Amino acid sequence: MPIGDVRKKLRELSNPQKAEIVRKFFKTGPGEYGEGDIFLGIAVPVLRKLVKQFVGNPLDVASRLLESAIHEERMLALLLLIHAFSTSSQQVKKRIYRLCLRKARRINNWDLVDVSAPNIVGAYLVDKNREQLYDFARSHDHWRRRTAIVATLAFIRQNDFDDTFRISKILLNDEHDLIRKAVGWMLREVGKRDLAAEERFLKFYYNTMPRTMLRYAIERFPVAKKKKYLNGKV
């Protein structure tokens, strides 16, 4: 499907009423983290169906869509890349991974990060050097920092937690709420697979980590244990 047809199809699927709602949800107002982002009001399941209709060169089209000011075009680009990544050779996977790094500035809202970080960036690095994630973790850009921690979900799925803990330490005092939530989320994901490993980490840091981060990390804990962590009595 040529890119012009893709864009035409998206306009046909647009929903102005829903677009107004999601603009507020994704904080697009002045000074907010999604400032200036433009929405058509198309749900992600609808975009996923459009991926299945796609025929052509997904890397070329995705690269161009990622430059769009329209949020759904960037999301569709990432969904195209994820689909291609899951069915491609190592050589093509590497091209997709590098494309995501080059276009990191366009992966600039939390849903875009959360779909691409584990399924492309982390998935590619499962059996490779992961230093790129540490560069991202130390970035001034909060979307790169979120990518760094959320990418480790790919490793967590392999019961490999070391990088999650190491990057969590780097981000432990991060001032951005979206980073605090992401770190807590990844610690919670570790706990789903190895609760003892999560608690070993928490017992060192729960008294110094931001409250939001802690609440996300202990969300699945029994009420009594949760209260102990929140009251500093573990």
C-alpha cells in the first residue's frame, strides 16, 4: 500500500470527537509532555488491522511516517516495524533497530515508547551488548530514558533481570513522573516472575525511591505487605 493510500485511509478512519479526548489524555497542552501532538482519534486495534493490509516496503514507509506530526501515523509506523521485525532475518532486524535509534526523537509519547522499546529495541538486544540502553538512561531526553527502562521488558520475559535493576538504579531519582512510573512498572514485572528478586532490590531502595515509583512496584503486593513498604517498616 503506497504511503499516500495509507494516509488517505487514516483520514477516512479519523474520529474528531475521540481525537479531542485523547489529546487531553496524552497531555498535548502548552508545557505538557505531549505538547503539540496531533491526533486523528483512531484506536490502536484499528491501526493493527491496517498493518495486516499493508503490502510494500514497510521500512521505507515507516521511516517516512515516523516524521509525521500526526500521532497515529507514527504509531502505525512502529506497528509496521514490529510486524516486520517479528518475521524478518537478523539483517533486517538490525536495520529496524537502527531505524528506531535514528528516529528516537519521533518516538515521543509514552504509548509510542511502550510499544517499540520492548518489541524492537529490547528484542534486538536480548543476545547483544546493551550499552545503548545505558546511554539512553543517562540522556537529557525523558523519552530516551523511558525507552531504556521499558526495553528491559524483553529481558525480563527471558527471566534476565540484571539490566532492569542496573538501569533502575540510574533512574532512581529521576524527576519525571513518566520515568518513575516506568521504573516501578518494570520492577513489578520482575516481581511477577521472581518476587524474591524484586524484594531484594526494593529492600535496598524503597525508602529512597520516589513514592510513585514504589507504588507502581508494589501494586500487586498483599495489602499488609504494601502498607509495610509505604510506612517504611519492611
